[in-house]
Amino acid sequence: MCGIFGIVTRNGAVPPELLERATASLAHRGPDDSGTVIIRQTSPEPLEVGLGNRRLAVLDLSPQGHQPMQDPETGNWIAYNGEIYNFHEIRRKLEQQGAAFRGHSDTEVVLKAYGKWGQECLSYLRGMFALAIWDARRHRLFLARDPVGIKPLYYCTSGNYFLFASEIRTLLGTGLMKRLLDGAGVLNYLTFGSAYDPITMIEGISALQAGHYAFWQQGALQKHSYWDPIPDSSSAPSEADRKKLQSNVAATLYESIQMQMVSDVPVGVFLSGGIDSSSIVALLHKAGLKPSTFSVVFRESDHNEAQFSRFVARSFGTEHQEILVSVHDAREAISPALGAADQPSIDGLNTYLISRQTRAAGIKVALTGLGGDEIFGGYSSFRTVPDMERFVRRWSFLPKSLRAPAASVFQLLKRASDQNRKLHALLADSHRIIHPYFLSRMLFTPPQRTKLLRFTAAELEQASETLHQAITSARHLDPINRVSYLESRCYMLNTLLRDSDVMSMAHGLELRVPLIDSQLVKQVMALPGVWKLDSRIPKPMLVAALDGALPDEIIHRPKRGFTLPFEHWLRGELRTEVESALRRIPHGPLSARLDQSITMSIWSDFLARRTSWSRVWSLYVLQRWCELNSITA
């Protein structure tokens, strides 16, 4: 696991000091080694390429794993961030075809694989990665990001320079990009709590999307999609195939967890006591492995899940450590966590805290159950969104003369349940809400957002483009699999995975996510959605794949999201800090974007228990992130 940076210039020179400084800014991602190289070519055009790498040594701890790395056969160079779990298998295949290796790293395997198969090498790689390869023979730069989007890769153009990096802050630190807020990014953030790829919060900087690769050549960038979780076949399997296909899922899940234990350093597990993380511990135990486990616990009883994580740790005999998080701990961590955040997010502080303690315990690599809810149907959205889809279809057949009275009925009922409130919002704003799924994830609804935020029609169109693309891709899936696709390509990708990467790498900790192995995701997405829901058992496909390995006490425990007790803290010890930050908005970069009277009314509504803590927290995080990064509107 590493951090990478690169810069390409035509008819000019790569500034060596800039290359060194940008690479050094990624030291937290790779504290074990550092390297840079400047590659010069004179034909077919004068050109210089600078590559930088900061290395977290996990596989092949020797100097033979040093980056940037060159292949002496092809002359190609690589700067690579990630882990390829099946690299031994790929290496054997390459050796059978005559490839010779000098070291034992997966980096060298990726470099040789590209030299042999070009961009088709991506179909062989099973893991997480963001990589850059300078193709010496074709005089082009190859960029690629893993299928699910676990590892980030950002790029931009400034004058004669094309730049890319693992973090946006590194690109800003070059001084070649202006620190300007992107209007579409702010729209995404206030709608969903994070910017949606390829949009970022900074104008002029884009994210290479998950499952994509790109070629930069002669000043032009061409992007291509190479992977999508949509099933290859449109025909759904029959009930007669269910047992066999379920067995295949179980085998792939077991294989994924075992593969992701590959490491030359100790590996731990984040254990919340829920089904997902407990499944990893149970299957590792089945394989004869007992990793160290780590859990966050709170003094606030309604957020404390210690009894469940302790039960799992005892059941499987792990070496368990609890990380007690108090209000003081959270308050002390807010500034460094926001400083570590590449982009603002309403999530992530919990990962920052547990990653810090896990790394302090001497662990460099940890497995997490992230993605289990999105792939195996663990959220309430898997039931509510299909219900809303059906309702909207029926509503469309209702005569227009009856729609206003019907909407009024829902207005009267909107206090009855959260779903009724969402249905009323959908009816009132159907022209502005692209799909019911997005309503289920909304932080601020379109009317609220319009009052709060100043934006242009062009910014709104840009912010909505990714949403339209996701719905178009998922349109042929059944309702339950459509929710799975949207949860994984929207919320999981842009919030959970992004936060997990930056918050863990802030401490030089590598997080691995075996429940979203690309082969496993593809297998589960190809199964009928109705197989993934059962009123008696949560996540029945995952539970069946465990084949009795997980205790009933964990399977049937109450579902609870892993969140910090912000509701308590914002009303107590954090109240003064948050209110002070909100009152600074008229004097900072957000003054041109946010309506201050609406901002303070949101704060008042929270104190009066009329709105969620997440809305207040999102505004606070945005303001503090802009301040910490000297961002202007």
C-alpha cells in the first residue's frame, strides 16, 4: 500500500523539487520507503515524466519492492498503490510464458503483466489498486483504478502539466491548482454528504472512476470502462440452481477472506460485533487463523456495542482490544481528522479513531466488513426503495386532477412515519428527484437545498450527471439488485470507501475489504434479488454462505449502524465549537455559497429536535474543511 504522484510535461521540464515535495506530502500513506524518477524522451516529441512513490511495505519488505520500478525488458516504469491478492497465480502464468522476475513483490507482477497484455492485464488482477505506468514503447501514460473503487486516483491539467496523485491535497500542494470550491461538488456534498466521482470538491480536479483506465498521450486523456458489477447475462438463474449458486458464493467468500490475509506483516480485523465483521472472524477461525481484533466502544449506552464484539472475540478466541472513545477523544481528533480528509464527508471520524489505535498497536494491515450491507442487502433501503418505486409507478397513472388532493393526504400523514415523509417529498419534488433511492440517501432535499445553497443550473446539471448514469446502468436490474447497485456505486464508493482510505492511510494503516472482492460482487449481483431478503433472517445469502459458522446471537442481534454518538455530543461538549464555526460562515469562503440565516435556522431546528444532527454536522465539517485547506469560493 502506498501513495503515488506523477507529473507529465510536453516541451518543458519536470521541476525536481516539485516532484520531491509532492511525493513527500504522501509520507503518511507510505512511511517505509520513498522514491522518485524523471523519465525523459526526445521522440516522437520532447517530453518529461516524473513519478513519485511513498511505500508502506506489506509484501516483499526488501529493497526489491522499491518504487518507482522499471521493467528492464520493456523500459516501462510503474508507480503503484494497492495489493493484488492473486499475484502468485499471475506470476506463475507469466513465468510459464517466459517472464523473468528479480524480486517477490506484487508491484513487479503488475508491471510485467502490463508489459505482456497491455490494458487487458486488468482482467487478471484481483485486489485493490490505483496505478500509473509509463509505456516507454508507445510513449503514453497508463492510469487505472480497481473495479470497486477501493483505492483513489485524482488528476488535473494545469498549463503544460498533467498531474495525478493518490490525494487531492497533494495536487493542491504543488501550487499549480487554485484552491477553488467546485459548485457541483458542493451540491453533491449537501445532498448526500460527499462529492460523487468523477466530481470532486475542487474545481479542475477529477477522480478516475472505479473500474476505469485511461491513456494520456500527446496532451489528450482518453478514459475507458473495463468493469461493472452488472451481471454479464440478462437471464436470471432458476430456483433449481439456488443451492449450487449459493455454494459458489460461499466458496468465493471463503477464498476472498483467505486471499486477503496474504501479507509479510501481521493482519488485524475491525470487529463491530455485527454480521459482516463477525463473518470475517468466523471464516478466519475456520481456516485456522486467529487475528487480533479491534473494536470502538462508547460510554453512551445506546451506541455501545461492546457486548456483541466481546462475544464474538470470546467465541473465536481472538486477541481482542477495545478502543474507548470519549467526547474528549472525539473533540481532540476532529481537527486532525478533518485535516486528513481529502474531501469533506459527514462520515469518517470513527475510522480515523480506530485506525489510529490499531496502528499504535503495531498492526499495518486490517480487514473490515465494509460492503456487506450493500452487496448482501443489509439496509432498510432494500425494502423501502422498491416500495417507493411501485408507489411512483402507480402515481404516474393517477389523473393529474387527483394528484394534488392525494399529495395533501400524504402531507397530513407525513408525521406518521419516515417513509411517509419521504413519499410526500417524492410526490412534491418528483421533477427534481431522479429516483427514490437518492431520496433515501438525501441529507437536504431539493427545496431545502435551494434555500440553503446558491448554485447555477449548469452546476446542478453536472452534479446530477453521475446519478443519471447510475440509474441508466441499473435500469434492467430487478428492484432489489438495483438498490444494491446504487448503494455500492454511490454511497459505498463515494462515502464509505473514500473515508476508509484516507482515514486509515492517515496513520499508515492498510484496510482490506474482502466482502467486496470483485469476483464475489459479480457473483452476488447475478443472483435474483428476492434471494437476498428474508423476514426471518438478515442477509440470508451471507448467513447461508457461513454454513453455521456464526452464532445465532450475532445473526439475530438488533441492526445498528456504526456511528459515533454525535446527537449527544453536539448538544453537549461540542455545542460551542460547532456553533462558533457556523457563525464564521459569513466571514469565510462559504459566504458566497450558503445563506447564513438558513444555516442558523438549521442549527436552531437541531437544538429544538426538529432536524437531524447529520445536517448540522455536514455544515460544520464543510466550514472547517475549507478553513483547514484555505479553500475559497
